[in-house]
Amino acid sequence: AQKVTQAQTEISVVEKEDVTLDCVYETRDTTYYLFWYKQPPSGELVFLIRRNSFDEQNEISGRYSWNFQKSTSSFNFTITASQVVDSAVYFCALSEGSGYSTLTFGKGTMLLVSP
Amino acid sequence: DAGVIQSPRHEVTEMGQEVTLRCKPISGHNSLFWYRQTMMRGLELLIYFNNNVPIDDSGMPEDRFSAKMPNASFSTLKIQPSEPRDSAVYFCASSFRASGDEKLFFGSGTQLSVL
């Protein structure tokens, strides 16, 4: 069975600080996909990134970066120079690659960025 | 392009009443998912459809919950009779196909309060 653990329930930082959100996953499949979604105060979930299990290259998108390490089953998310608008709940999710597959979400990390 | 549309945004009802939540997926998407979000359990998949056919309803809590997808552009989630423990945010999501690498597009959710 697949499982996603986000050990940090809540993180508070001051604007311009860097912050890393941790995600650890469990799966028995060799083919799987990892995702991050953002849930701002307005409530909807917004897709941020998707990685497959065969691509361990780190990815950077503006102030966002993701570090995928199969050796530690982790897919961590770093926000550089955080801004108030980054305040949201961030979810890490996993789906296995065979046939019909659905997302299993972690419990989420609430990030609060204060001015 | 319109995203996933859910209605109502908020629903307050009394215990024992029937509740119907509605969802219009993104046009062209053939997979639809219903999730429930609570503080205690996070985001849980209730049921998902592929080409209007229910594929997996193992997440539906009990017989009081039912979901239908009569056509590609409409789905309902019904709770009858509702109970206070059903209070949660219910999300509908759609994707182009139901495979593991597909990202989901979420609606804004329905905040359900059962008194």
C-alpha cells in the first residue's frame, strides 16, 4: 500500500526566509509519480509539479525547487525567499503507475509567511 | 476555459436531511474523482469514475453515501441521511485520463456542515 508522510504540520517563517517542506513516501511499485499541490486560503487545490520515479533530476521553477531522492524516498519542496502569498497548505501526493491509479495525499503542511 | 465547477460552495443542513453535491468536470476530461477533506483524516478519495463508470468506490464511508455520473459533464454525490460527522469539505476533481501520471484539476470544494 502506498503512503505519504508530511511530518511538518505547520511551519512559520518571516518573509524572505527560505523554507523546505518535507515529504517521505512509501510504495512497492518501481513506477510511480510524485506530486505537490498547493491549497491557498481560498480552498482550491492547485497543481505545482509532477515527477516520475525514473527522473531524479531536481527541478527549479522560479523560487520553487524540488529535491527527489529515491535513496531516502523523499521528495522535498523548497521555497526560496518566501513571500506572504506563499502562505498555504502544501500537499505531497503519490500515485502508482500501473493501470488505473489514484493519488494518495499526505496530511499537508501549513506554511505561514509573515511580513 | 472553465475549471471544475462545484455547487453549492457552502451547505448547512440538519442531521437526517438529504444532501446533494454537484460537480461539472472540465470538458474533455474522462475521469472524475470525489475527495473529502477533514482535519483528522486529510484528503480521502471517496470514489472515482472513468468514462462515467464507477471504477473504485471503496472509499465511500457507508451506504448513506452514493455517487452518480449520468453523463460526461455532470456528477453528484449524495448523502442520505446526513450526520454531523459528515461535516467536511468535499472536492471534485477531473483529469484527462485515470492513469497514475495524470494531474488532477480540483474544484473549489463544497463546505458541508451538518448540525
